[in-house]
Amino acid sequence: MLGLAPGSRNGGEVMNRLARFAGFGAGRQEGVDRDETEVGTAATVPAQGDAATAAPGGEALREPIIAALREVHDPEIPVNIYDLGLIYKIDIGEDNHIAIDMTLTAPACPVAGMMPVMVKDAVKTVDGVGEVDVELVWDPPWSPDTMSDAAKLQLGML
């Protein structure tokens, strides 16, 4: 939890600073994009009978969703949230409704309020995605064991 001394900035100002750092309010509706590359665009509806240009559905969405999640970073850790092991479950349901269970490195994480929104915004950029629900879960608790080898290497843990 953020320890605020008397006379220091209030928690709202600190969270606003973190939100600006993460790219919120920057005018882009598609979500945060730290690499200045396109993560995706809003889903488009193909012309009737135009199956060749139809957006992917069902399990075909899994890899593009993972790619979008790899564009989301915790502002305090230089690794994307997918390789960091924060994404526990991606369910693709009827009408391409996406349900994601995720966790944080610690319950008192200062971006706890922003991270699910960042995840939802990133996944919504994938063509063909319907409604997106993101739920924070704490069981099992996150540990470095959930990180990919690439993340461990990037953080000097291998």
C-alpha cells in the first residue's frame, strides 16, 4: 500500500500520475501502446457473404488475445503481464465473449485499480472479440514460478 506522510500528495494524485504514465487519457481509444505499433483495431463487421475477410472467432482468437496482452506492462516491472504470469485464464465463450482471470504481483499493488482496465482495453482491440470481462483473483497467489523463462531472463533471474 502507498504510505503517505502527512502533507504529502493524496492517493488520488498519485494514482493520476500512474494513470498518465500508463497512457490513460492520452486520447487513444484503443488502449495503451508503449511500442508505438498497432496492437489492433476495433472489431469490424464484414460484408454479408464475405467469409474471407471475417474476423476470427472461438479458439482462433486465443493467440491474437495473447499478443494484445503482451503489449500491457506493469509500470513498475519491465515485463509484459502475460509473460510475468499475471494472466491465469482466458475463456472464449459464445459470441466471442472473453472472460479473463488475472492476478497482481501483490494485493497492495499501486496499479490494482488500473490493471484490469488496461487488460480489458488491450483485448478489446482484437478483431472479432465480443464483450470482455476481467476479474482480479488472488488464489493462487502470484509467485515468480508463474513467470515465463523469457521474463525470468529479462529480469536476470536465469
